[in-house]
Amino acid sequence: MSETTRLVEVRQRVLKHNDTVARALRARFRETGTYVVSLVSSPGSGKTAFLEDLLTRLRDRHRVAALVGDLATDNDARRLARSRVPVRQITTGTVCHLEAEMVASALEGWDLEGLDLLFIENVGNLVCPSTFDLGEDLRLVLFSVTEGEDKPLKYPTIFHTADVALITKTDLAEAVGFDAASAHRSIQSVRPGMEVFEVSAKTGAGMERWLDSLRSRLAASPSDRENYPASP
Amino acid sequence: MSETTRLVEVRQRVLKHNDTVARALRARFRETGTYVVSLVSSPGSGKTAFLEDLLTRLRDRHRVAALVGDLATDNDARRLARSRVPVRQITTGTVCHLEAEMVASALEGWDLEGLDLLFIENVGNLVCPSTFDLGEDLRLVLFSVTEGEDKPLKYPTIFHTADVALITKTDLAEAVGFDAASAHRSIQSVRPGMEVFEVSAKTGAGMERWLDSLRSRLAASPSDRENYPASP
């Protein structure tokens, strides 16, 4: 038990250090006018497919880029590269989440002033990423219709620490007998008032509605954006 | 960085302590002739549906029970209780995996000598559970056809530490365009020779083939089973 207490103490120091680095990152993003969106979800809930579609839709009107975290392989970075925006991979080894320092290192040498929007795809995990601030403006939690309507009840912390929920793979809703009302009830009981979007990266359903919301947030963000207007 | 080093050190002590408890558990299971199977997977890959079906198929010929780990809620335990075998919930709070000590506590007061088979469903997570021995005889890693064929490449450690892989939700294979050959290649490249079963708890496809394999393992296990024959 004393080992557990010690682990908790060390974890708290790690989190405190992470918060310091995240705060510096956030200040830097604000300065360069870069709006940062992170994505968390369990493995296989469709983060990469969603992000690939999103980057493709955004790239003509905004300067966008992405960082993608994985334990091993650069499969996701290679998939995202098909959207023809700058992408960098963060390989975490055995670490089950991204930390602010990993983001800071991955950004070395990047001209953030040239970026309107940066997406950070976290490692697929519904637990560990929740307590690590990455300096983002907006955190999205994704879960797919194939995962079960009670996911928010079973992983409440990740929903508490996210800003927006996205229900993905809605094209499979009928095949899996997805109960949308029950899923929405689960989300609202964990996080009352949470904004929820239903999307399918495969068919494109719901993507424009979500994009409108993202653009409104972008326009309302306090970043010093007038100096860095969106590309034509 | 020194915080990280300290975290690694404390984690190693926690793992060492876990190994000690797991060793004692394993000795106890052997003594009582209880064959123990643990299940790991990402959230939503169908562990509970698979286990509910499995328990129902086993209960007439074997004395079976289950422990189920979750961060919050006893939804899974209630689902498993429909199979009418003894089920206990382990609620981990914010901990992303089960530890041997949690299993030991959950078993307090249970008559293991009355059990042929004990299933332990881990928290939905493809990273954290991999390094925690629970004293099990067999570890199953599940991943569903909706999660992407490259899951084993992206989460190699969990495949390294598991004994058998189960591809679940095969009833959805066509709807998601699942490439079985590619999934099998991914598994074999991470863990050459790994035994793989394709199952659907919904249609029952593949369940009997997997069950035959489980029964062979059970028969071949070194547990002192002759004293505790399977119920008629």
C-alpha cells in the first residue's frame, strides 16, 4: 500500500510538471494565433479517419497541421498525410498518453505563426490521457456507435475533461442496433449540457454541422488571429 | 526528466509487488484446481458480450464464475449476471488496469474449490493492463473488426503478453470492409505463431471452435483437477 501512496505522490509531481509545460504551450499558441484541438478516444473509434476527413475539408480555407500520438508505428501519420497537410508523429513507446513535453518536442522547428489550426491526436485510451493538459483550446472525446451506449458512464473522467463529444461511425448505427437516445442520456448524465455531434467520416454525414461549430469557436477564440488571417 | 525517472522506479516497485501477489494467487488457483482466464481489449470491443455468451455455454458442464473490472458502474457485472453464474465487480476508480491485489480482495470469501473456471475481465484498455500479471493461466486479447486491422502493430505489448487473440464482432466484417488477411498478418508479425479465433457473440459464429480449444487447454492444465471433477 505504501508503494501505491508513493506512486500517487510521484504521479502528482508529474502532473504538476505537465501543467507547467502545458501553460507555456498555451501561451505560445495564443501568441501565434494557433487554435489547438486535441482528440481522445479508445483505440479503433475512428479518430484517424475522422481527422483525415476533417483536415481535407479544412485545408483550403485554413492553414492546418496535425500531431499524432501512438505507442508504435507511424501508420496514422501516414494515413493523415493523405490529407496533404503537415503531419508529425509522436511515438510514445509504452506510455499510454501524450504529455505536454512530448507535444513541445514534436513542435520544435515548426513555424506555428503559419498555422491557424493544430490538431493533436492522442494515443487510443479512454483513461490515461484525461489528466494531461496539452495546452489545447478544445478537447474532443470520440466514441463510435459500435462501442456501446454506456461508454460515458464507464469512463466518466475522460468525458469530464473533454469539451465536446463526437459519436462516430454513425453509418454503422443500424447494423449494430445503436440506441442514440440512450447514448445521449449517458453523456448528459455524466456531463450535463455537453455539446454532442453525430458524424460518419465514411459518408460525411454530420461533418459540416460539426465544422460550422468548430469555425464559430475559431472565430470567437481570443487568439491574436487578426495578424494571421486564414489563407484564401 | 528526473520526475520521469522517479516514476519509472516507483512503477517498477509496484510491478514487483504485483508479481509477488500474482504468484501467490497462481499457487492458490492451482491448489483449488481453478483454471483462470483473463480478457483484455480496448473499450467497446465486445468483451462483455463475448463473456456473457461464453459463460452461458459453459455453465452446464463446468462450475464457472467471473470478476469484472471497470472504472465506474457495475453495468458489465449486471450484464454478466444474466448468464446466471456468480459474478463480482471490481471498481478501479481512476486506475486504468486491474492489479493482482484487486483480484485477491475481490475473491475474499469465495470458495475457489467449487470453481473449475474463473474469468477475469480487465478494464477496457490496450496499454496499461499488459504488464500486470493477475495469476491467470491464459490471457486473451480481443479486438473487433471495427477497430482496424493494424491494432496489433499499434499496441504490440498487449499482444506480446497475451496467449490467444480473438477477433470479435465478425458479423460486422462485411459492413466495415474488414480485411481478415491483413489482420492476421498484423498479429503474426507482432507475435509469430499466436493462435487466433474469429468469433461473433451475436450470431455465435466461431464460438464452438474457440470453446473446443479452451476445453483442451483446461484438460491439459496441470491443476489438481482430478479432485474436483466438472459438474455433470
